[in-house]
Amino acid sequence: MLLKRLFRLLKSNLVSSGERPIRPEPADFSGTTQQADYQRTTAPPPPIINSREAAYYAALEVSPNASFEEIKRAYKMLIKKYHPDRFGQDPQKRPHAETVTRELNEAYAYFEEKYKT
């Protein structure tokens, strides 16, 4: 719906300025021409990752296409937030902090090895 309006607006601006459209408009937006055009203009799909790697991305709270620098920054921030020494006086939160820290260390070690090459 939004694409139809945008296409009409662009076409009307081209026609009103006296220029010819770059390519002819498809007669109907439900045809295969429009779908093929849409597929060419969308972003490429995200890289295929395994479930373990996806869990590591989730643990570090970064997107699957994050660079190693972004992963490193997220790791440092989360380690500061969940380090067990911050919860030394609270016996209920410390075990959770230890678990989260262990997961973060495992995820960072995986990505460090992956991006080492």
C-alpha cells in the first residue's frame, strides 16, 4: 500500500517535470514484476548462524551482523554490570551474576576465536 503511494508520487513528479520514467510502470502491483523489483531492493538476508552462535549473540545482546569491536564493547559493558563482586553482599543475586558472567565469558571466548583469523 505504501509502496503504491510512493511509486505514484514519484511517477507524478517525473511526469510533471517533463522527464520520462526510467522504466515503465507495471500495470498491476500484484504481478511478478513488482515482486521481483521488491526482492531486488530489499536488504540481503542476515547470515545463517547455528543455534549456539545465536545464543552467544543473544547473551551479549548484539545483532548477528555485529562487528568484533561491537561484540567487545557489549562484553565489557555487560561484565561491568553483572560481575559477581558487585553482588557480594546479596546472597540471592550473586549466583545469578556468576551464571551470567560465565555465559558472557563463554560467548566472548567463542567470538574471540572466530574473529582471531
